[in-house]
Amino acid sequence: MLELNVSRNQLSDVLCGISNQRLYDTSDHRKTGIYEIMDRKETSYYFKNQKTSDQFCPLAEKIRIAVKNGQIDSRQAEQDIPQQ
């Protein structure tokens, strides 16, 4: 949107939220979704500070937690987790 000359303030004023998700198979052959949601408060914080708040948990971290807890297999998740 910035390329279309929509300002950060305009985006911040109209944006209700942003979501991102990944769908994975579970060990019992079902599907589970891992979600990242930035609500209006978080998007406003982002536009003011050019970073997410300390309370925000990014999708990659939620995926790491799901792998650690055995919810999803690490082989499925490796393409979605940046290498550290």
C-alpha cells in the first residue's frame, strides 16, 4: 500500500488487524492451525514504533512452541522457521 502513496497514518487509521496462519498435520493425522494475529492495538503500536510490542508473539515463535510441545512435527515446520 505504501507504494500506492497510502501513508502509514492512513493505514493505521483503517487497519483493524492482520492475521497470518499455517496449517499442519498433527501426529494423529488431523489438521491444526498456528495463528499470528495483530489486533488494532498491536498494529497501531507497530506503525508508531516500527516494531512489534514486547507482548506480541510472532508466527515463527508460535511454530517453535508448537514443535516443542509436540503439537506439530519439526520436519513440517522447518520451512516456516527462520534458522537461528
